[in-house]
Amino acid sequence: MSSLNPPPQPSPESDDQARAIEKWGTQRTTNLNHEIEASDLAVNEKNRVWWENLPMTYADWESQQREPVTAEDFDRTDGFYFGTNPYIREQVDFTSLAGKQVLEIGCGAGSAACAFARAGAHVTAVDITEQAVKLTRRNAELKGITNLEVLRMDAEKLDGLADGRFDFVYSWGVLHHSSNPERCYQQVARVMKPGGTGLIMVYHRNSMRYWLKGLYWLVVKGKVLQGHSFPSVQRFYTDGYYHKHYSASQCAESLHQAGLVTERTAVTHMSSRMIPFVPEGLRQWLKSRIGWLLVAHVRKSDS
């Protein structure tokens, strides 16, 4: 597929550029999880507070200045977004959505939302946090983008968005952080036009990362002695307060129950190496089978 030329970006297969987003389990994220667990916050407030404190800007989690401010900062953030996600660069045809109504759920710093808008789509971007709304609006302002509306909204509700409004719904690495992802999928189906399409990326349960890192933390770190399992131990090294992993069949079934047809799924990974010293061809083959990211291309039935 052809795609919109993204902003200047790091080398797409650089190990260094993915290091910041894979450096989970830092003292800062651990402390934040403990604070949220000890609070009396409502379920989705816990999710919101986590991301308000640590917005997804592709900066090191321990950095004291994680939010982009200048045009150069946002270009760098956009570059990391596209540079660390080769699947987006290679498989998302931004220009094909010119003139269409596009919804992004979980806009982060606005990298994808601005790319859709620059390609000519009429874009609505939503996020559960004020931080993401502020950053996305600033990113758009610096780029001179006016065909982009940004709203703070919980993906489990999407209140205020009309039924059947959008031609295309996009969510990259977001809905698995909801306390109830299946409710989010129902909302995606509700706001999508009959015959509309979408792309949803969630974490892959049958990934090498899920099982090997889980095993390390359960056995070597001793978390199994504290009653943890593979799903629950994720909190020690995966971003966000909530995180759910899916097999391809589980994902397709959840989407089907919500009223969406999964036309195809793909497995991918960030641009970092999963295993050191593996030849390039084998590395790409492994990523396409046991990578951490599961991408579902979906459609809403015409009926």
C-alpha cells in the first residue's frame, strides 16, 4: 500500500529508537501502580490517572521532561511513532481516506490523527486523558491542521458520537488498556458506518514476549510466590494500569460478539530486536508469528 510520507523519523529498524517504549518496569511506573492500587479511585479513573501521569510520548519513562512542546519535539515524537511501528508505515494507506470520516481512539500525542488529517480525512480523535487532548491539539496547531477535532472521551462509552458516523476507526495499542475492552469494541461497531472498516491493534497473547518475560518475572523474580499468574504479572513490565493480551481467535471472537467482522489479522512487532544476533530474514519471520502486536482489520456488516 502507498502511505502518507510521515514526518522525519529515525532509522526504521534501529534498536535504539524502540528502547524507550519497551523499558517497562521502571521505578517510576512501579511507584505509580502502587499509588493507584492504594487509592479509592473508580475503575476507569485508575486507567486515566496512569496515562495522565505518563502520557505515551515515546520518551523514556524515567525522563522528567516527557511531553513535546515545540514543532521539533512533535516531529521527533511523530518520527518515533512511525519509526517504531513498521506495520503502520507499510500497511496503513492514509491517502485512501481523504474526504472520509475517521475516528482515532486513543490519540496519544496526535501522530496518527495528524497524519490522517494531513492526508485529507475529516478526523475526530478521542482519548481518556486531558494530557493527550492537549498534546494532540498542540501537534495539530503547530502543523496548521484544522480538519481535526479532539475530544476527551472514555472508549467504553464514546458518549456524544453518533451511531454510524465514521467510515474508518483506528486504534493502535489502546483498547487492551481498558478495564473492559469488549465494551470498547461494541462502541467501535456502534459509531462505524455500515460497510465501514477499521484497524485495531492489541497485545498478542501468543507472543514470545508474553511468555518469556512472564516466565522470568514469575520464576526468577518470584512473583508466582505472591500469587501472580501470566496475566497479572504483566503489570510489572507492561505499560498502563490495565493490559489484556489476545490470541488471534480470541480477538476475532470478541470483535464478532461486538458486531464486527475480522477480515484478516496480522502479527507484528516494534522495530527493536526480539532476540539478539538473529539474521534479518529470520527476525522478520519470527516477528510475523510471535511478535507482541496483533493487528485486526475489521469491517461492519452492510446490513
